[in-house]
Amino acid sequence: MTDFKLSMHYPGFLFSSIFYFGLGTSAYFCGRALLKLGRHIMTYFKSVSNAAKYLNPKSPSGATYSAVIYGAGTKAGRIYAHYLA
């Protein structure tokens, strides 16, 4: 009687390529999230630092200023509007 050894061979290159594909995909999405977060932070700081010129409502010549805030529904726009008010 002969012994049959049942063995399945999984190709290593297939699993390693899937692993590296997943690693590259996760690195891509993490990088995108970091860039998006950086853009949001820069928008916030730009809006806060830009508000200083509108804090004094009258200029030396006596003219009054007003501001139109686009995107006041976003978090940075809401903070900017509150800061100007």
C-alpha cells in the first residue's frame, strides 16, 4: 500500500504581492488623510491670522469695513465669523 501525502502548495509570490498591494494602498490612504488634515489646519490658521485686519471697524480715514464670509457653514468659517463678531 502506498502512502499518499496530500499537500497543497500555495505560491508565495501571490500572497506577498497581495500583502505589498495592501501595504501600498494603506500607505496611500494614510498619506491622503494626512494631507487633508494639513490643509484643514492651514485653512484654520490662515482664517484666524487674517481676521486681525477686520477687528478695528473704523480706519483712520473714518470708513467702516464689513466682511462677507463664504463657507460660514464649515468649522473654520464658523470660527472666523465668531472671531469677527
